[in-house]
Amino acid sequence: MTPQLFSLIFLAALATNAALRIWLALRQLHHVGAHRAAVPAEFAGRIALSAHQKAADYTQAKINVGLAELAVGSLLLLAFTLGGVLQFAADFCARGFPEDPYLSSLTLFACVAVIGFVVDLPFGIYRTFILEARFGFNQMSWRLFLADIIKQGLLTMAIGAPLLLAVLWLMTAMGNYWWLYVWVFWLVFNLLVLLLYPTLIAPIFNKFLPLDNPDLKTRVEALLKRCGFRSSGLFVMDGSTRSAHGNAYFTGFGAAKRIVFFDTLLESLTPPEIEAVLAHELGHYKHRHVWQRIGMLAVLSLAFLWLLGLLIGQPWFFVGLGVTVPQQATQGTAMALVLFALVLPLFTFPLAPLMSHVSRKHEYQADIYAAQQTRATDLVSALVKLYRENAATLTPDPLHSLFYDSHPPASLRIANLNGR
């Protein structure tokens, strides 16, 4: 393949990706707007028209911000690649650390990350302090917002730098099958993060206090016993410090499994509804959905690393994306990693419906499991409240939902629970 041909393929993928995303967004805007005037029949009497219209307006506002992000992101990708920004950054880093290719490679990653962060920051600020505040969800102060940014940056450096150094070393030291060694290392790293996240990482950002409601604790412990689930503790997270949205989840594996309730969830649901929501989460555990997803991601990551192993030795891959072929092995692996991470989403987006299908199947299974362990009516009641409290649209465009939504639409979930 020639560099010119690959440049054309890249541009075609970028244009097709942007056009598809815009088309899906416009479908969502039109569909939600067309159903804004009336609450769907199956929710009549349970969700007020004002709440339904708030959800429609919230959905449309998020779509509009997403369209702006898509435009800026597409331009940034063009600037990085064919616009020469990535090549300029690589040359700058190589001149800054001519005797240390690993340090220059880490600096290249840092430059790309910082540029991306600076470009994304205005959208993050707008979402948090304007859009979320407009609809009554934002609880975050500027002080906490800045603290989160600093913590995330420090955590990224503390974990990301050693991780990247290890990957770069494996890519240069392990010969033609480096991608297999990197894959094994990546799997071990991800499992280690799953193990350590509940006790070491999550508390950096949120406070976790033991559940202190005796009646709810008794109810939950009885549910855990029925489901055969052993946990290292029941915790309440201070989600209200950032957002009014509510949720519950379990995290970790083995002895590190934790059940976590957002404090906002405990405030909005009754004990039977909370039990039903938790039973849904336990359904994912019972059906081994977490391990299935880890297995699926393992297969995909192996395929992508193998593909990168093929591309890293092809000059057209570099030149076709606007950079010169690196002469130094470590710098070449770093540049290949950056380019691959930048352009891969363009070619994998068409797989989104498949990933959504798998996730929705898991949600249906977890719902049915919850209905077997608790009352289906309690889960339905909880779902209706969560959709209302979180301003989630009840009338998404089916095709947009197929690409983007990991959970089935509310009407389909409730129909499934009601046996229809």
C-alpha cells in the first residue's frame, strides 16, 4: 500500500465516521423532540409531563454539546496527523532528550495527552457548570473540580508512566512476537487494577462509609445470602458532592468485592426498591457478565495488538498519517502506539451495535435475575424513579440507541420484566 492511498483511506474513514455520528445525532434530536409533547402510554401516571419534557430537553442539550465535541475532535485528529502537529511534537521531544529515547517517548505521550486535555477542558467545564447545573444535577464546586483534575493528573503520571515504559520495553526487546508479551502484561495489569481499585484508587476521589441503616443492611445481607454473594463490605459513596444522579454497583473481585450505594440513590428509593436494584447488579455477578466482558476485551485487545504488530513495520502507516518513519526503535514504537490509539476508533465505531447488543443482553438477564430474587414490581418502580431522577429520555431513537446505549430503552426493560 502506498502512503497516499492510506491517507485517502484515513480521510474517508474520518469523513464516514463523522457523517454517521452526525446522522445518528440528528435522528436522536428529531425523535426525542417529536415525542416531547406526551408521556408514553406505559409511563402515564408514573412520570409527569414536566419530568418527561425535562428529560427530552436534557437529552437534546447533551446531543448538541456532543456535536460540537465531534467537530472539534475531528479537526484535532486532522491537526495531529496530516496537519503535522504530532510530527512537530515528536521532533521537539527528540531534540529535548536526544540521549534517552524512553524519556523522549514519554514526553511525546505527555504532549499528546496535554493537548487533548486542554482541548477537552472547555467542554468538561460547560457540561459540569452550565449544562448539568441548568438541569439541576451539578453539585460540584470549582474547588472540587480542580482537585479532581490534579488528582487525575497525578494518578495518570504515577500509573501511566511506568505502564508505558514497560510496554515500550516489551515492544523493543521481545522481537516479532512483542504483541503477545504486551497482551499478557496488559491483562495482568487490568486484573491488578480491578483488585486494587476499590480500596486504593476509588477512595482518592470519594468517601466511602459503611452502610449504617440497620433495616436496609439486614435486608441487603439477606439478599446476599440468598444469592450466594460474599462481599468485603457494604458502603455508601458521597456521590452527592459531584452530582444528583444516583446509582449502585459492585466492584473488585475475590476478597476485594465491595457493594457501593450512591447516597443519592438511598435518598430517592425505598428499601424494597434498593434491594431490587442491588439484585440486578448481583445478576451480573451470577451470570459472570464481568468475566465475559473481560474475556471479550481480552480477545479484542489481542487482535488489535496483533494488527499493530503488522502496521508498525509498514512505512506507509506512518507517512500516510503525516509523520516520517522513525529511525530509532523506541521512538518508532511510541509513535506507532500514539497513531494507532488516535485512528483506531474511526475503524471500530461500526462495531458499536455489536457491543451494545451484548451489553443489553446482559442487562435483560440481570433484570430477570433480580425479578427472581425480589419482586419485579419493585424493580420496575425503581427503574421508573431512576429514569425520572436522572432525566433519561423514555423515547430514544432506536438506531441511535442501538449504537450508543449499553442499556435497553426503559419501555423494553419494563415490558421484559412484565413478561411481555
